[in-house]
Amino acid sequence: MRNKALLFCAALLTIVPLAAGAQSQEEKNFGIIDRNIWYSQTPFFANQTITIYSAVFNSEDQEIKGEVEFFDNSKSIGTIEFKAPAGQLAQVQVDWKVASGEHTLTARIKKAYLADDPNAFVIAVNAKTAEESFDVDFDTDGDGVGDKEDQDDDGDGLTDKKEEELGTDPKNKDTDQDGLSDKEEEEKGTNPLDPDSDNDDVLDGHDANPLSARESEFVEEEKVAEEAPVVEDGGAATAKQVAKTVYEKLEDFAQKQAESLAGVRQKLKAEIEETESKVISTTKSESQTSGAEDEQQLQIKGSERGALKRAYLLFISLMYFIFKIKWLFYALLLVFIYFILKWLLRMIFKRRDDDD
């Protein structure tokens, strides 16, 4: 009987402070305005960062402090502290990185207390905003119209319907990445799916005659030569012919190297894919039969096997683009010639100094 009395007293001592604490949370005439969420900009689109705002009102004669938490689809965006002076509004805000899709936003008061007494917690008459639901779209061309409503997503001058007919990417102005937009390619008559429409090893965007064969690259030069007055100078004519011959030889050399390297690239890619597929099947079988090595370690081991081939593929790809892109090839050739001449001159002057 005595033990029961002691237990009853202990339970009573536990309940009394809880009751006192509950009584300290008074309802005050303050809270978050019901339909009161606004944004730093409208409309907004996926991948943009905007600011979400709301406000807390305080109709009491005491300053109230606390925290407001913002939610997107029931997931917390962030918690912001507020300080609402007596009889005034307090603005709260949080930055939000927008993702595409359906969203439901809301804000609620997480906690609140009297500014003069942090232990005097209070209850708001309205603790949360109404839910605000909407769908966020992409705006590929940044024209302020979402892709779902925009007739020309990438803003290249071709409608999405037209790009579907052409087989081009409606979200990419330059589908084949040749320096000409899909609209420009349609106007010029070039192939918007082929970066080198005339197969002369010059990207359409850098080609003066993107619809001409390689031989026609000299048309303008020959036209100028025909219109120019005849100069009775055999040396100049010979030098010009030599320059043209050297140019043609360099062009043929670059083209052959690019074609050869393209074949090597394709072969290496096929070998790497075949090796990776074999490694995956091997690691799966090894992970099933071996308990000492987990699947992650086996995948790392397999990736190390193909590291050398990938490095070689990277080198081959670099060389391929050097020979494929004409201006880059000639730029590097000039740099190479410069250093060779510099070295030869240094050797000549050094030998002359030694002789003196």
C-alpha cells in the first residue's frame, strides 16, 4: 500500500509541470496570413533560383519572435526566423531552386514566443498558409514562355512542328553543332543534321561554300587570279603555283589523317564497349562466387582495366579534331614552324659565335 502511494505521488509530480507548461502557451492574436505567398518573379521556370515570401501579422501589444518553415510537396525548403513588432507585419522569405514538375507550396509557424520572455511560448490564431499548387515548366530559349506553350522552344526561328519534320532537336538551336542554326541551315539549303554538308572537312558554319565540293574551295582564288592583270614575272607566278600546290598537299594530308584517325576512334570505341561488357559479366559472376570482394570493388577493378584504352582514345580524338578542324590544324602548324625556325636560328648564331 505504501509503494502504491509513492508511485501516485511521483506520477502527480510529473504531470503538474507538464500542465503548467501547457498553460504557459497562450493563444495570441497573431499568425501567418492565410493566402499570402508571393515570389520575386513571375512567371518562373525550372532551374531558376527565386525568392518565396510570406508575412506574419501581430495584433498584440507585445513583440513576438519565432520561426517560419517553408515546404515544397511536404519537404522543407528552409526555416527562417521572424520578429513581429506589436501591431505590425513581419516579412519572411527563403530562396528556392526551382525544379520542373508539380509543386505544392506552404508556409507555417514552427514556433513563437514573446520577445521579452523566450520561455513564454504562444499559439497563433492561424499557423499556416493555404496550399498553393502549380506546375513548373522549362523555358529553353529564355523568352518568358514555357516550352509547353512556346511554339519555338529553342528560339531559332523554326517552329517545333517544323523541326519535328526536319528531324532536328526543337530544344537546340544548332542540332549538329556546326556553327549554323537550324533556321540558317534551312535557308542555305545545308543539312542541319550533318555538320559538314559538302564533306570538305570544314564545318558548315566556317565554310564559305558549305554546299561546294573540296575542289571548289579554290573558286574564289582562281576568279581573283583571272581578273587580276597579267604580270610578266615568272618568279611570282611560280611562287604562287608552289604555294597552291603546298596548300593542296597539306589539305590532302590533313584529310587522310582525319579519315585514318576516325577509323581508329571507331575501332577503339567498339573495343572499349566490348571490354566493358565483358568486365561487367565477369564481375557479376565473380561477385556471385567470391565473398571476399564486393561488387563495388570489382567494378573499380574493371574500370581500371580500360583506363589505358580510354586514355589512348582521348589522345586519338584530340589528334582527329586537330586534323578535322582546318583553322586549328594550320594554327598548330604555324606554331610548329615558328619553333623550328627559332631553334635553327639559335643553332646558326651559336655556331657562328663558337667560330669567332
